[in-house]
Amino acid sequence: MTQQDAATVEIVDVAPRDGLQADDAMVSTAAKVELIGRLVDAGVKRLEATSFVHPGRVPQMADAEDLMAALPRPDDVTYIGLVMNRRGLDRALEAGVDEINAVVVCSDTFCERNQGTTTAGAVAVWEDLADGARTGGIGAGVTLSAVFGCPYEGAVPVERVASVAAEVAKSEPVEIAIADTIGVAVPPDVTERVAAVREAVGPDVRLRAHFHNTRNTGFANVVAALEAGVEVLDASLGGIGGCPFAPAATGNIATEDLVYLLDRMGVGSGVSLESLCESALWLEELLGRTVPGYLSKAGGFPRSRG
């Protein structure tokens, strides 16, 4: 699928998890419920709702079970929970998530610092989680992190990324997400690495992309990803978040900015730009600061005055 052939693309909003986990604000469970409700009302059908990690490591996600219990459960909405180990999976299944997401970092140094194991060790954990999710009756996806670069090792060889992708694909993920964890990618990198992953995993595995706008290339990378056949895009309301375990890796692409781009390209998302902009302004009030996204400030394409 090329961008020209893509009539629609799916957006996964990661603000409730990836956005808030790196924020200094300790947002209440009730406010998280409202955030997720606003995103659903805007038309977002898949959301990364929370993570089931040790609360001492990510205290912002300590209310995972309470949040899941409080959320409305429309039939057409999927709530994803991030899990890092079997204990997290057990908690996620008990809490009633619709899908889990695991992470495999493509560089050993970052993987050791982030997950306490090598990339090969993280693949083994993923295999166990995928099997456990299937047994529990839910889908499991996996994110390949540091696909475009590592904050400790620098460039990650494309051959290594393809090899890791081939390994995780053996456990039949619902999709494989390709993440620019430290925000260093440019469009030719995206073209090359999406093609390499596609060749490694075959035509039937759905690919998802997760870009940061750390160096102001995130939206150019979106276009390259669409042209390369990526079917699902991550974004975060207001552009909040980033990886708290990678130095200076701020800046998820903003959902409202992404929807504007897609709308102007003629690629449907089913998500309301106006509703997102209103919620981005609400989010600023909640966090007590300006969020990085632009559309809530600039507005959509100006109407003619003629």
C-alpha cells in the first residue's frame, strides 16, 4: 500500500500512557478517564490506556487497575495496556485490557538500561507474553524500540532491526510497531527500515509507526511511512510525552497535528480535528502548561473571506 492508495489510516492515541508517564504532573484517575473519554468522543478507536509496570519505576501509572475499572467500554474501542513481564501481563488480564503491547529494544545497551536484559532476552520475554495473551484470549502487539538510533550505541544497523523483527514475528503479533524512540529518523531512514522489516516479516503482518518530533522530523516521517505501506500511526494528544528512559527523547507527534496533515493529504482517520483541538486546550489546563502541538493554537485551514 502506498500513500496514494491509502484511503484511511488508523490512529492509536498514546497520550494516556506514553504521554503522561513522562510528565511531572500526577494526573488523577478521574482526569485520565476524562482524557480517554474525550479521545473516544473525537473518534479515536484504539488507545494506549495505561501500563502495568512497577509503580516505583513509573508512579504516574500506579492506578492502572483503578483506571481500567472506571473506563467506559464501547464495543468498537480497544484499550491497550503496556506490559513488560509476566506479572504485568497477569495484572493486565485481570484488569480487562483488550490488547497488550510489549517492547523489544533493538540495541543491547539501551535494552539493558530500559528492561534489564539484552535484546535477545527481551525477545524471549515477548514470546512468553504473546503466548500468555493468547491463552488469556486477547491480542498482543510488540514495539521495536530504538529502530532508528540508540542514545548509547548510536546508529542501529538496519540488518539488526530486520533480524529482530523476524524473531518477534514468529510469535504472531497483531502488529509490529517501529519506533523512533529518540527522534532521530529522517524520511529515507523510514523508507529503508520499513522496507527491511516488511521483507523480514512478510506481507501479512500489520505495521505501525511511532515517531517522535524531537528534531522536527516526525511529520515528514509520517508521510514516508504512509508511502512505505504503514497502516497504523501512533500519536499523542497535544504532543505530550516521550521515553522517560532515553535522554532528551521528548516529543511524541501531536494527534491533532497528525489529523490535520492526513486530512489535507486526503487520507481519512475518522477523527475530528475540531474535537482534538478543544481537548488539547483542556489538556493544557489540566497539566498547567502549554503543550507542544500546534493546531490547537493555529487552528485548521483558514476559511476564505470572499
